[in-house]
Amino acid sequence: MTRIVPGLAETTPWTLPTEIETDEEDNTAKKNIAEYQSQFNSVLGEYNKLINDCSYQGINLLKGGNLKVVFNEHRSHVFNVLGQDITAAAIGLNEASAQYLSLQTRQQLALNSLSLAAQSAQSVLSLFS
């Protein structure tokens, strides 16, 4: 809806936001969140594939396996390498993390919307001063 502010040049229109614009912004935000979740899950899948591919002599140190290294034929000098499980599930990178990321994204989008709304209101008020 276009309005002309009294006291200003008749060619200075301003536009009030409509519910349609809000719905479009909301749909865009939802699409962005879904895209971010998809990208996160894709990276998480690649991370797990990388961890699964890292093994030496059938032992995967990154999934918690242990390796015993013997330095001589008498087996008197031994070095034990202790692995640690760093899979996504073990370190907490799972669906809950993706949901947390989604929540943070929604909060940021909401803050940006409020900031833009405040700027728009200030712009309208400045027309009357």
C-alpha cells in the first residue's frame, strides 16, 4: 500500500509492509534453515566416512582401537598406541547438534528481522519530523 506523507513532496511515496511479505520472508527463512540442516548432515556424513576409512593393519585408532608396536624380535620393547573414538556420535555431533544449529539460525534471522523493522519504523518517523 503506497501512501503520500502530508507536507512532503507529492512524489515521495512510502510502502507499508504487508502480511504477504512477512510470509515470503518466513518461507525463505524456513528454506534457508532446511538447507543449512542438509549441508550440516552432509558434512557430518563425510566426517563419519573419513573416520571409518582411517585404519592401519585393520585397526582404526580414530574409532577407539589400540595398536601394539613391537620394536624387536624378542618383544622386549613395546609401544602401545591408544586410540580414541572421535566419531560424530562419540563427540556429540549428531541430530541434536543440527537442531541446535537450526535454532541459532532461526534466532539470528529473527534478530535481523527485528532490526530491519526498527530501521523501517525510524525511517517512517523521520518523515514526520
